[in-house]
Amino acid sequence: PRYAKYIKNPKAMRNYFRGLIAQDHSKYAEACYYLDLCLKDCKVDERLYAMTALSLASCYQSRGLKDEYEKYVIKSIISDVVCPLKENLALQQFALYIHEHYPNEIDRAKKYINISLEDARFYNNRLRIIQISNILPGIIDAYQQALGHKNKVLIGALTVVLLGIIILIITIVYIRKKRD
């Protein structure tokens, strides 16, 4: 009550904390309810919106609802971009999520984690740098494996093309000799 004048939207904050408490007690349906109420009372350009959307995404992930997780983590990322804070925990978590669930999109995961790392370095956010440093090697290894696979496919295709050219040259030489 005495700090209420410092809080922009006390109703939204109350619902946010109710959602976090429910989430801490593994009451995910209740947590989603309160976090959704909070999100409805926030604007996209507010920090609370990004925090709530990310908590809601985490809640849906705990419930095994993949599509809902992706929807709300993307909302959090958008809010992080709109807010001038360069706090992009959502982007960092989404990069890890992509790495784990979409192995064919490792380029996108690498791009997102690099953006997170650049922002963390820009603001000298040591905690984020350490977190990203723990995630980055796995993504880089997967990226290098994907590049290695692409290189093998490229070398195989190049070999087939070269063999085709050699066979074509031999055939042309053979046909010319037969004509003469």
C-alpha cells in the first residue's frame, strides 16, 4: 500500500505475483490464469508485459503445451524488442528451445543466441553472459555438425558433377574418333 504509488499498474502486478506463486507451487493452470489476466492489463511496451509473457510461456511449457509456449515466448521477445531495455532473456531461452526441438533450424538458434550475447556484452550483463556461455557451446557444436553435413553433401554433388563432366569429355572424344 505505501509503495502503491510507485507501481504503474497494481492490479497487473498483483496478478503477476499470484501467477508466480502458483507456478512455484506447480499449480500451472492457476498460474496461467493469473498471468493471462496480468498480460491483458499490460501494454506491449511495458517491461511487465515481457516478464509476464515469458512466465506464461514457461508455464505452458511445464504443461507440455508446445504451441502455447512458442506463442508467448515470441510475445515476450517482441516486447523485449519494443522496450528499450535490451533485456532479452526470452530470445536466449527461445534459441535454446529451437536448438533442442528444431535441429534443422540451428542457423536461427545461432543467430538468436548471438544477438543475446551481443546485447549482454553491450550492457555488461555478467549473469546473462555466463548463462549464454553455458548454452553457446551446444548450439555452436550443432551448427558445426550441420555445416559439416552440408559440406559432405556439397563435396558429393561436386564429385558427381565432375564425374559427369569427365564422362561427357570421354564420350565426345570417343565420338570424334569414330567419325574420323
